[in-house]
Amino acid sequence: MINGIKKLAKNLTLSELRSGMKITAKEFVNTKITVQYPEEKTPISPRFRGLHALRRYPNGEERCIACKLCEAVCPANAITIESEMRDDGTRRTTQYDIDLFKCIFCGFCEEACPVDAIVETQIFEYAFESRDGSIMTKERLLKVGDDNEQVIGKIKAQDAKYR
Amino acid sequence: MMELWQSFVLGVNELMPWFDGNVAAIVIILIKAFALIMPLLLTVAYFTYAERKVIGYMQLRIGPNRVGPKGWLQPIADALKLMTKEIIFPSRANIYLFLLAPILAIAPAIAVWAVIPFDEGIYVTNLDVSLLYVLAIGSIGVYGIILAGWASNSKYPLLGALRSASLLVSYEIVIGFALVTVVMIAGSVNLNTIVADQQGGMLNWYFIPLFPMMVIFFISALVETNRAPFDVVEGESEIVGGTHVEYSGMTFAVFFLAEYANMILMAVLAVVMFFGGWHSPFEGLGVLESAFAWVPGIVWLLAKSTFFMFLYLWVRATFPRFRYDQIMRLSWKVFLPMTIVWIFVVALMTQLHIGPWFA
């Protein structure tokens, strides 16, 4: 009986509706958490697995020795490598293609690489406008590496002690 | 030029003999209608912007801010988009009824504004039965929705139309009874008289003796305008879009306009009925009254209705949708008995001359 009256009074005074509206009113004046994407960006972890790059040694020599470990480990068969002996007797790639349509960005190629040649960068804005843009050729991979060597070196050094 | 004018006058006399050659009266009416409809449609446009902003803020977002400075041109971009879109007619739908439906929805939504008193002596027309006019014309709007559901020749619109019809039947009664109490106090169904009767400070406004009726009126207004949390007519997650499913482009935009015009109307009506219309809240407070004496009454009316319009958005941002049978139960088992009881209470208070309201 008493409980019934209490419940009735609670319903008639719309107490639950009012407490709900109090919450929305509080959030109304709260600081907003929206990130205005093209102008603002959220921080990216050093382990972020974005677009691939092929790195070089500081003297300009490309790191990749065409061991094909990345090709072997790639679960999506996205990597195609052809190699030959260069004039100085070292083994080098003539073709190093990554098909971005196949790639699942697992990062196994980076882990398999014995010379830290293939890496995944923090770049994630790499839209292309035709279907053949999906093939990252050796030239394009090297260019990504050359353009971002500073950043790549820094993030790989940050993450090195956890590997 | 002169001949053209004369033929216009003759034509007007032919069509509307009761004007008795008084073309100036017609021109004045047209100007009044224009002065009413233009700001109304502009308010509707920016009300949609305000809705997106307010709801966004309540959900910790910031809402539209890309089109123009701070997104102020967003409603204009929306309108342009809707205007340039194709109007698709469902195959085997009745095109005439299909096109008549949005017109039937918007025409009453705008026509009702003719009797709203914005300030002392500022109205399009002063009907003696303006409250009845509001209720009568206001309920015609639902024909637009029912017709839209029927003419679309599609299952979800039909379901929406059925829901809309039953909601109207239930809640028109509640609104009617709630407003009867106002009429009992004011002793008039003329909106001008009702507002004039609330003169003399905030204590004389009707929301004090009629507070439960005010709450019921507001909630019923939410139902009547198909707003969240009672938007079962559209019921996005249940019946896709209800009566709007088959409508695209400008036909959809007209429904949209009608809905928002109705919302603003209900907000203004709540102020007129319960919150003293154009009267300043500082009346009878000595210094404050003279300090705010320069503010025209229409500003007070609009400021008070803005609060109610905000309340619409606030409610929408807060509550989940009611189930259909819950809405029905609310009307028949809760609101209707409450209003009827309150009518008797008001009658008793009138007989006993309680407070400043029942003098």
C-alpha cells in the first residue's frame, strides 16, 4: 500500500524522466570529444601498421637482399619478388611488388625481415584512384621509405625495446 | 497597366464577391500572410539546424559545422539538395493523392498560424473561436499523413498511417480536455482574450493552477507532432520511415516542413495557453517591470516559445521510443482520467474563486 503510493507519487512527478533529462542537460554543457579529422588527428601508436616502405642503409644502399622470407611468410600471398645477381656479386631484387588489395596488414613481413628492409609505416591516407594503383612496386616502396626515413627510424627505435 | 489592374479587380470581385470591390483588403491580407509565412519557414529551416546541434551537443558531439561559418548555411544546403532531387512515384500508386498528401499536411500547419496572437493587436485575423479553429484545422493535418500512407501503395507507409490515425484519435481528446480547463478559467475561446486574461505578472499565468494540464498538453503535443519519444508513425527502426518511405525530394521536404511548423506551433500554443503569451514575466515587479518595459511583447512570446522548442529537442535527445501500446495506455488510462478529474477541480476552483485566476 505504502509502496504503491510511493510509486504513484514517483510516476506523477515524472522523477525518472527528470533524472534522465538532467543527464542530457549535463552533457549538453560538457566538453565535446569530437576530433575534427582533416584538421585534427588522434595520436598513432609506433606499432601502427599502415602503408609499406622499403628502407635503405645510410650510405644509400637498399637493405633488401631478396631472401624472400617475407614472400614466404605472407599469409595473403600479397608479395611477389624476383631477384638476380648484381654486377658486384650481391643478390638484389629486380621486382618487389605488394598488392594492397591482397595485403591484410598483419605485419608478418616486417617481423620476418632479417635486415629491417620492409617496414610498415604510420601512413594511412594513401587512397588511389585507379585499380592498378593497388600494386606497390619496388620504386614506389623505396620512395615511401626515402620520403619518410626520419619518421620510420624514430618509430622503429621507439618500439625496438619491446621486440 | 491600368487595364490590367482593372481586370484584376474585376476578377477578384468575380471570384470573391464578399470582398465587395475592396481589393486593398485582399492585398493587405496577402502582405500579412507573407510576413507570417516567410519568417515561419525560415524558423523551420533553422530549427532543423538547432535540432542537429542540440542533439549533437547532448551526445558529446558538435553537430554540423562545415557548411558556412559554424555550419550556419547547413539548412540552406539541405533545402537546395532536397529541391534538386528527383521525386519518385511508386509504380501503381495514385499520383494525385500521392501529391495531394504533402499539401494537405503543410496547408493546415501554416493556416493555423493565422489566429496566433503575437502581441497585443498583432495577428493575421482575430477569430472569436480561434481555439476551436486551432483544434479543427490542426487535426486536418493528419489527413495528409493518412493519405500519404494510403496513396503510397506500400506496406510500411500504410502501417505508419494507421498508427498516426489512432494516435490522433487518442490524443486529440486529451489535448481538447486539457485546453477545456484553460477555456474554463479564461471564459473565452478567443486566444487574444485568453492571453489578455493572464495579464499582471507571472502569478497570473495559467500554468500555476493548471500545471498538470500543462505537462499533459506538452506530452500530447509531442505525440500529435509525431516527435520522439512518440515517433511511432515514422518508427525508423520498426517500420523504416513510416509514411515517408516512398517520398523523396521536395515532397518529402514538404512533410518535413509541416512537422516542424507544427512543432513550433505547439510550442507557441503552450506559451499562449499557459505562459501568458506576449506578457512580460516581470510584470508587477516594480523596478524590473519598468526596466524591461521597452521590450515588445512579441519578443517575450518568442523567447518563451524558444524554451519549449528547446524542450522538444531535449526530450528527443533523452528518451527512447515508447512502444505503441504504451502510448495508447498513456492516453486512455492515464491522461484522459487525469484531465477529466482536473476539469472538475477547475470547476470547483472557479466556483470558490481561488487565487487571482478565478476572480
